[in-house]
Amino acid sequence: MDKLRFLVESLVDYQKDRIRSGNRLLSLPEELKNEAFFRELEAKEQGLEVMLSKEIGKEVKKEEIYVKYLKKIKGIGPIMSGYLLAWLAKPREFKIQGITKKVKDDVYKQKKKNETISLEIPEYGEVVEENLKDRWIRVKYFPVMTVATNPSKLHKYCGIIPDSRLKRGEATHFNPRLKTLMFKILTQLMKAKGQYYATYLRKKREYDERCPEPEKGTKKLKVHLTAKNMTMRIFLTNYWKVFRKLNNLPITDPYPGLMGHDIEPPFIETPEGVEYLDWVDKK
């Protein structure tokens, strides 16, 4: 596993554990809550998060796209950059157990519970190691940003297209963890009051003029959610374009651009103001 991805995954785990532990501490009687042992336990749990956060900050500074782009977007700090890099711009490697037979290249038989299924490695992955004797293979999935050959595929994966919600009994077309990350990033962009906040306000005004009254919920909520997704699609598209330019990968315009609509090019925010990255769209 890539180091940055390991750090980010560990931070998520420790945050969950710290929250669960904090809830247990709240359930203690008042005379126990202030005991030195429990205060020390809470401090150590918080200390682990601080350690991981500092190490993530060190790692992202090694990444070209952070230095040239992400760190210069208001609201996107080292930790959010770490998530964006670890989950979208890094390969993922893992072991699959229960392999009983290799049928052909990239197709295996796998025993799961009481049945044997056909397991096909997708085109965005490859088998890097196999041990049929011990019944496992190690698979590597390529970075999402390289697999997503157009912005729309990235938008879909991150759950910021219409109807991106979990439905009982149905497979999802998006990654729930990335959808949650998009919400967290939007919150940070709104708090920073930078260029993406201005984009959100503009999209909100524009959509409010043409939004019909919804059958369920309020128009105000629908306008907010739609403007939010529009803003995040612009943010992700710009991130995708900068990443692919820096990695010498082909770039296509998002769907609105192909339809002849104006699109917002990637930019950075400096003390002097917004600076558009003209070099990204140069052929």
C-alpha cells in the first residue's frame, strides 16, 4: 500500500475509534470522568490523530500537484489534499482470499461462503502476485484519476451526479466514502469564502431562476443541493485536468464544454487575486 494512502486510511480509523471512545467516556459517572487515567487515555487518542496529520502534511508536500495547485486553493489544506491524493490519485493494492482456480488471464474461481463464483479482474486492475496453493491473489487497482478518462466518470464515482444515493438491494454506482469527502470539501470551501464559494453563490442564483417547485421537499433545499453539486463538479473537473496535465495524460473538456457552454478553467488563489492556469489547457 502507498504510504500516503496508509496514513489517510489510518487517520480515518483512529478518528472513528476516538469518537466511539469519546462517546463511552461521556457515559461514565461524573466521579470517574475526571480521573487521571481517562484524561490520559483521551489525550493519547487525540495525540495519535495529531501524529498522523503531521505525517500526512509532510507527505503531501512531496506531491507536485499539491505544491503547484491544491495548496493554493482556499479551503483545501494538507489533510483534505491528502484525502484527494490518497483516494483518487494513488493505486490501491489488496489481497483476495478464497481463490480455488485460475480459469484464464484475469479470471478466477473464488469460494465465498457456501458458493463458488467467477471473479474477473476489471480492466483498471491487474494481478501482481498469485498463490494458488494458499488460495489467494494480490491485485493492484490503478489510480482513479488515470482510469477516469473524462470528468463525468469522476463525477459519477464521487457521487455528485443526480440520483447518487444508497438504495436498499441495489448496487451503487458511486463510492460512498468519496461522496462524504465531497461534502467535507464543500464545507471547507464555503468557510474559506474563496473563488469556489463565489461559484456556489452564482450557481445558486442561476438555478433558483429556473428551478421548478419540487414534488418533495422545498425549492430552497433543492436549489442548495443542486448548486452544491455543480460547484463540486467544477472543483473535481479542475483537479482532474491539472492532475492529468502534470502526468502527461490526455484531457477532454467536460460535457458542458463539448455542448458549447462556457466552462471555468483551473485556477489558483494568490494574495494578488485569482490566477487562471492557462498552461493546463494548452495542447
